[in-house]
Amino acid sequence: MLCLVLAGCEGGPPLVEIGTGTSQFEPLEDGQSMPLIAGAQGGWHLWIAVRARGVDPSGVRMAIASYPQETERPKQTTFHTLDLAARDGWFERVGLVQVLSTPECFQDRDVVVSVDVTDASSRAAHDERVVVPREETPIGACPR
């Protein structure tokens, strides 16, 4: 099993960390500002990166969710099944796009960004951070 050789999954529970980055993993801290990115097709997104230990990196199922802490706001969830690449003692994937259908509801607000990872052997882990997506220009008013 690949995870035994590279990540030491025999030595502890699965661990996942959510971050950001398009070319390398950058950890996120609670309360950190995070760029709200204008996409090429007119939409808005967050760049997400994930790293994990104690999982088989082949065909990992991943659910990335983001939602403003205000309960009446929309929750965005993106599902992936993908392979993670070995790097610096972790398995990671960078450059994941979390598209926001109502970005004006996320701009300059406390937003929970979370990830749930499950490998083919049902080893699972969860992580989340509260970040503040920022964009200099107001996007608009959040519909009620």
C-alpha cells in the first residue's frame, strides 16, 4: 500500500490540512484574508490547496465547502475524486477552484472553508478555517 511507504499511515490517524495556492501549498490561519479571484469567464472563486497524511493518495474523494458564518447565506460545495502527489512528507493537491455562485455574499465576510477527505479504504479526515475573502472593488449586495 502506497500510504505505508510514503506517509506513514500505519503510525496514526489520517490528517488533512486546507490551504491555498496555485503552484505550492500555503497554509491558512483562522481570520486570514484570502483573495477573491475574478475568473476568466466572469465568475468568482477561491484558490484551494489540500495536503494529507495517513491516506492512500490514489482516488481520494474530497468535498470542499465554503459558507459565510451567517446562517442564512449560501453554502458552496465542490466534490472531487483525484490523486494526491507526494511532497515534503505530505500528499497534496494545489490549484483547486472553489467557484462561488454568489460571491457578493462571501466578500469581506467571515467565511468557513472546510475539506473532508476519504480514501479508498474509508480513512477520513476533516479540516476547516475561517477566512475573509477580499476584493478591492465591491462586487454587489448579497441577495436576501
